[in-house]
Amino acid sequence: MNYDVIIIGAGPGGIFSAYEFAKKSDLKVAVLETGNVLEKRHCPIDGKKIKTCIGCSPCSIMNGFGGAGAFSDGKYNITNDFGGNLYEYIGKEKALELMHYVDEINTSHGGEGTAMYSTAGTELKKRCMQNKLTLLDASVRHLGTDINYIVLGNLYNELKDKVDFYFNTPAKSIKVTEEGYSIDTDSGVFTGRQCIVSVGRSGSKWLEEMCRELDINTKSNRVDIGVRVEIPAEIFASITDELYESKIVYRTEKFEDSVRTFCMNPYGIVVNENTNGIITVNGHSFEDPAKRTANTNFALLVSKHFSEPFKESNAYGESIARLSNMLGGGVIVQRFGDLERGRRSTPKRIEEGTVRPTLAATPGDLSLVLPKRILDGIVEMIYALDKIAPGTANDDTLLYGVEVKFYNMEVELDHNLETRYPGLYMIGDGCGVTHSLSHASASGVYVADRIMNNR
Ligand SMILES: Cc1cc2nc3c(=O)[nH]c(=O)nc-3n(C[C@H](O)[C@H](O)[C@H](O)COP(=O)(O)OP(=O)(O)OC[C@H]3O[C@@H](n4cnc5c(N)ncnc54)[C@H](O)[C@@H]3O)c2cc1C
């Protein structure tokens, strides 16, 4: 079990590192993965016998070949404007070049024929500009859940004879040795001259522990807090029909804070999300026309960056979510008109409204939950969106709270994504550099190329 390179984690970051080594070198490479091979990844929730998460270990949704995105919609956003900070390390041009390279690999492994959307030159971009809103630039390859799965299967078939995959083999510790690194697992000790850690969100807590043991600096200073907006689909149709997903940013007049849209779900539903026992809100949409609803939902989020000495940004987000759980027993829903009139929503007021909620949340008052500055920003943004999609600021628009987007801690890395230990690299979502498929994949390519060029 002695290798040139050990990759920990077989998500997009790890897969694309392995792909580069297999294609361009004769290095002996092992990939250690907590979860299963792709075809054995099955979530037991069937909606009948098992309706909710029963806490499988490992979780088939988050762990296994393909990582967290294996059953996702497979939206590869090619942009430096969102999806991670890879460009801060390797430069904007390089980051984009690698995201396009990843796209070429995906489209030559089953993704050919899938749609690529672009914000450039769209009518929406012009309308946003005219109304003090910014539509972030991106090209989006939309593989879709089914093709994403096919691409992953094809990549695995190509790699499996060139790289040694060890599934159901979580790395337990990383030790620095004279020859490189030794990784302890239940199946024995693996050694490698170089080690790439790509453990994603699910491995972030473990990675934090490893960083502590290895005395590698980390920081955790960002959390995004906001609400999910639900409106009749017709109101947003001019936006959602033109672009599959648009990220729109508004800079508030009062505090000059940025408020942004996130995760648009045309004709979708609002859902509860359980994070460590705290109920927050999220949204889904469906490919199947039969499952569509009359509403569109999207999040409006405000980023909160904390400075020293506060380091518990995620705990701050959890506390706010806990407040809504305390008042509403879970997620709170409020009509925009009630919020503006300074009164709580009641079941009767929701019932009398024209927007039918797709989530059974508790009618209440979000101004008792969200910090004033965040709420003011959200209200300003709703009025700004009303200019490009009239009706967004209607009294009956529903706001669900709270939505929280937690971020992984950020590991201190140099511009090559190398830690203070030569040959120990960290990539992807787990170390806070990325939070998307395309950025994570590109970070994997970058580090593999760097290792090969340094031989
Ligand atoms: C439901 C869902 C839908 C998504 N949809 C999109 C989308 O459409 N577009 C987009 O850009 N992003 C999407 N994302 C986010 C995207 O999936 C992630 O940004 C991306 O997968 C990150 O890649 P990664 O390689 O860094 O980590 P991951 O994909 O999380 O992979 C990490 C892997 O490491 C393994 N691992 C963890 N700890 C250990 C350990 N100690 N030892 C061995 N292995 C370990 C895990 O099992 C996992 O397989 C989605 C995420 C989810 C959950």
C-alpha cells in the first residue's frame, strides 16, 4: 500500500485529480473513499416505508464515487463570480481555463448534447442593469441528474484499471513521515510521497481535526442568512424562462450590503431542511411536469463576514435559526404585506392571501428573528426585484425564514493549494476553497498538474 500519490475522497475534486494522473503520468495513485462505488449508492428513503433520513453511515447521498454531487442536477457553472474562491489562489484566467477543460472532459464522457446556458447578452442582464441589480456572468453546463450519473460511470470505467480505488475506506488520520505521508484506515496504513485531501463538506469536520493535529491554520468567518421567497410562477416567468438559473445581486442603499438570489426553483416547492436538529428552509424543483406547482421560490441571502476575535460564524447562523424554531416550532412564514405593516401573519391572513404556501410553516413575524440590518436589506431587494419582475413586492408574497447557508472552514493554503507541509495539498469544498462542482473539479486538475510538473 505504498503509492506516489494518495487522494483522500472520490468527489469531483478527487476524481479530476485521479483523471489527470491516469491520463498524463505513470504515477502509482490510490483513492481512499468513505462511501461506496457509484452503483451501490442507494438512499433508503422511498417515501413509503422510509419517509425521512434514518442517518445511514456512510450516507449514500453525500459519500461515495462522485461525492456530494453524484445525484445532483449537475449544473457546472463556469465562472469566477460564484461557486468558490479558486481564482484567489490560481488566478482568474487559469481557473476559467480549467473549468472549461473539465467541461470538455464531461462532454466527451457522456455529456455531449447537453445544454450550455449563458448570461452574456441576455435581455435580463440589460433589465437588471437598468434597475441597479447585477446579473452575475456565467456559462452553465446543465448535465441533469441522469446524464451526470452517466458521466460519472464513464469516468469510473476509464479510471478503475489505472488508479487503485479503495471504497468504504475512510481515512482516519494523516501523519507526516520522512518519505511523505501515512494515512491510517481500518484496512491498514497507506503511504504516499504526496497527499491530496479532497473530503468535501461531509469530511470538513474531520479535516478540521486533522488541521488542528498538524498545526495548520484554519478560519471560519462567513455565514449567509436570509429568507426563501415564494411567489406565483408567472411573476418570475420572464426571468426563469430566459435563464435556467440566474444569480442576481443588489447592493443596498442603506448599508451598502450585498443581497443575492440563490437557488431558484421555478414551479417548485419550499421544504424544511434539518441541520444538526435545527430546522431551516430550502427549495426544490422538478423535471417531471406532473410534480410542478403554481409557485416559484428562491432564497434572498445576506453574507455576514465576521472579523477577529469572533470565529463561530456557523454557530451564529444556527442561533438565528434556533430563534425561529423557538418562536414557530420550525420554519416561520410571513406575508410580505404583514412584514411591511409590522404585524405577524396569522393562519387566517395566509389563508386569505392569493399565494398558496407549498410548505406548512407556522405563520409568524420574521422581524422578531432576523437582525434588522439583514431584514432591511432583504426588503430593499424585494422592491428592487419588483422593478424587473413586477408583483414580487405584492402583499401576498410569502417569506419563509430562516434560510442559512453554512460555509466550511477555510484552511491556510499557498497559491498552489499546498499546506505548510510540502506535498500535502487540499482541494475542493472541504478546505473552503470551493463550493461547486466546477470549481472543485478544476482544483483537482490544478493540483495534479502541479504535482506532475514538479517531479
Ligand atoms: C444535493 C446536492 C446538489 C448539488 N447540486 C450542485 C449543482 O448542481 N452544481 C454545483 O456546482 N454544485 C452542486 N452541489 C455542490 C457540489 O456537489 C459540491 O460543491 C462538490 O461535490 C464538491 O466536490 P468535492 O470533491 O470538494 O467534495 P464532495 O463532492 O463532497 O466529495 C468528497 C468525498 O470525500 C469523501 N470523504 C469525506 N471524508 C473522507 C475521509 N475521511 N476519508 C475518505 N473519504 C472521505 C466523501 O465520502 C465524498 O465522497 C450540490 C450538492 C448537493 C448535496
